[in-house]
Amino acid sequence: MIPEYHLDDLRKQPVGAGEWEATVKVENAGTGRMPVEVAAARGKRFDAAGKPEPGYREARTTIVLGGGEERQVLLRCPFEPDTVLVDPDARVLQLRRKTAAVKL
């Protein structure tokens, strides 16, 4: 039983002075059920040598989806996000990990 996350219906919009909201529909097309973090991010997390990039920012929330379930996720950010991804720390074994990250 392994989850497989897909992202759809991505949107971002400003909601105040320097505040943004990113929304995304997350679907688990796999069969596993697991708590997983969803992040809205800006910038590159690590450089080619694996060192943290100084301008990287993110906002996270945690969701739980079983096989075949989907949920609209809202992430409020104190920055304009450019990417949304599921499991940013790669803690959850999942099928087709590349389908779980999308540029805004």
C-alpha cells in the first residue's frame, strides 16, 4: 500500500500587504493512507552541493488522504510562492514523486 499524490487546480493570489494564498487540489491516486506535508515555496531549497540556499522560503500544512481521496488545500504565505509540493522532506514513500510538485 503506497500513496501516489497528484496536484491540480493550482492558484495563488495576494490577500494583503505581503501576504499570499496558494490553493491546490491534492489527490491520492495510490492505495496507502499517510499523513503528509504540503508546502508552498519560493526559491531553490538546496544548491548543487546540497547546501541550503539563503533565499528559500516555505509555508506548510499537514493532510491525511487515503487511496482515491482528494482535498483542496489552502496555504497562507508571507511571500509570493512559486512552487507547491507534497512531502518536501521526502519522508513518505510514494509512487511517481515528480507528479507531487508543480510550479505556480
